[in-house]
Amino acid sequence: TTNAHISTQYIFSSSGVYGSMVITWTTEDKVDSVVEYSQWGGKFLDQTAKGSSVVFEDGGSEKRKMYIHRVTLSDLKPGSTYVYHCGSDAGWSDLFYFTALDESVHWSPKFAVYGDMGNENPQSLAQLQKDTQARMYDVILHVGDFAYDMDEDNARIGDEFMRQVESIAAYVPYMTCPGNHEQAYNFSNYRNRFSMPGDTESLWYSWNIGPVHIVSFSTELFFYLNYGLDLVFKQYEWLKKDLEEAAKPENRALRPWIITMGHRPMYCSNADRDDCTKFESYVFPGLEDLFYKFGVDLELWAHEHSYERLWPVYGYKVYNGSVEHPYVNPKAPVHIITGSAGCRERTDPFIPTPRDWSAFRSSDYGYARMQVFNSSHLYLEQVSDDQVSSYSKYSSGLILYLKYKHNLVCTRNVIMPRLLSDCLTPVFFYFRTVK
């Protein structure tokens, strides 16, 4: 049996404040919340940070209680590697390490991006563990749906999943958004187990990294109105204010890329009758116009257990640059759906004929890798866990996205825009498929 005082389920996340990170973990008993840490190569564990814990009572029949501990590490030196462990005199975790995020807008952060990973059939987990230990990523973006489901078996499935991803989430910031599989008991497992920036219990937030402003939001508010219609309006007003601020010329000059992440996509061509297969999904009203108006560059989604890359699209219309070079001067946001990291529901099929706005589709298990090189260059690839070469995983639909000026769409009426060529300066967006 496990000593109840020993810490488990470590999650490392950005606090949204420069030079600080948040470490979250769980114990079965009430003990102190302490992190001992030190710079790599320095005096071993010579710094101490203390935090606090809260009691989380799961909504299942057993009403299980656990203590969620949170400790913020401050005054971290950007780019420096630290070693740490969590716990108290009642028991300590193993040793972990992390690299403090660079605060500059001129560095090139690397991401792994995926959604829909369960503790059963987590096809991509082994490769993600290997990649993370090889320091391939600066940040993980988990775009909703965890464990399948965190509340099951009185939240023991959630415990098991958090222990599974510890080999990733204890080493690099693990940034999240909620999915439909987190909805039980008003998303209580999600809201308690993760510690994202802001004060919305991780439902929506934004943060900056390198030349990117990342906006995470909850698509689930549109589907579970029984938890409060007011949250829909609160999130919308927050999104509008956040994007308006990010799109100001002085802010866009520093962080030209605006990337959103939400679980259920606006578009998809899957054969499962999900919301995104219908004309004007629940996610559409207001959000597509809002994201388009403020010049969102890339929209990351999951939910569909597949990978789909769209042409630049707005209002179901494709805004390619030309017939010969469709990704030269993209005049609308690009959507990426990557929800095939692996779960008990397996993968989702597609309709036989792709929609006009669908550029590439794959039902392989996998995840995306993304790197934002600078203010004009972004690279993204989907890695297949089904097709393995002698050296590395198969990559599909590689994207090199070049954008030399990021700005608002100059239109009085977002529903009926003027020619976008009047608004945007040259943009180049190129991709190729590698087999």
C-alpha cells in the first residue's frame, strides 16, 4: 500500500507571471505543502517554497476527499534548469527537473499539442514521454478530455491518469482546457486538479510565451448550460477584452502570433454526427466572428479522435491566396484538430468526400508538434503513432506558416467583410506531406 503522506500526481504549469511556475500535487492526508529546489549544478535543494492545500471532495458515491497542494516558485532565472521535489517531513516525492521559461519575445518555444488522451489505450503517451525526457518541448498543450473519465470509480481513474502523465507534466508546463469528458459534477475534477493562470479555476485564461499570445477557453459552456448560462456571457466578454488587448498595435508588435485552444471544433468532416459536423455548430455563434475580427492566426482543437487540417477558412468559405499557392497570403484563421492521442473510444472515421475547407485528414493515432520560430515563422506537424520508420514516427501534413504582419481585419461589418486583400500584407503559408 502507498503511504498516504507521500505526494503523488505532480503537475507543473505556468502561472502566467514571468519568473514563476506553479506545482500542483495530491495527498490523501493533510500535510504541509513544500517544494525544495535548486539550480542545476548549484547547492543541492538550497531553496524552499511553501504553499497551501485545499480539500477536494469528489462528487461520487464515496465522497472521496483528497488534498490538492499548490506551491508557486518565484524569481526563477529564465532558461536555467532546476531540480526539485515536493512534499513535507511526512514524505517526499522523487526528484524532478524543469527549465524556467525564457521571458524574451525573441526565442522559439516548442510545443506538443493533443487532446483526448485516456488512461486506457493512451497510444501517444510512450512517445510523448520519450520526447519530453529528451527535452524536445518547452510546453505541453492538452486540448481537453483527460483520463476517460477523471470522475469514474470515485475519481480513482483521475488519480491513475494523473500518475500516468506525471512523467511529462512534472518536467514541462502542462497547459490545459476543459473537454466534455470533464463535465461531471460541474467539471469539479478538472477545476481542482489543474492550476492554470487567472482566477477562473482553469476554465478560461491567457498567457504569453515568446512571440505568442495563447488564449485557452471552454467550449463546454455552450453545451452544459445547466451549470450556469452566465458563464457563457462572462467568458465571451473576457475573450473580447483579452483579444482586443492582444491585438493592440503595441502588443502585437511584441507578440504577433495569437493562438487559441478550445476542445470542440467549429469545423470537422468526421462521420460521427458531432456538433462540428453540423452547419453552424454551438461553438460558432459569436466566436468565429470574434476570432476573425481580432486576427487570430491559428485555432487548435481536439474532440474528434483524428487529425484534420483546414485551409484558411471563415464562414465556411476558403480564403486561399491563389490556385497555385493556396497558402500564400492566407486571409483567415487556420484550424488544426488533433484529438487522436489515444483513449478507450478509439479513433473516429471521416465522411468519404472531404469538405471544401478540409486540406488534410488522418485517422491515425498521434499528436502535433509545433514550434514558433519568430514573429513570422511557425511550424507544425502531426506525428503518427501508427506508422513507424526505423528512426522516427511518421509525420503528416507538415506546415511552415509565414506571416509578416499580424493585424485586425479592417472591416466595419465582420459578417460581410471587404476584400481581405485590402487589409493584410503578404503572408506565406506552406506545407507538404512526408511519408
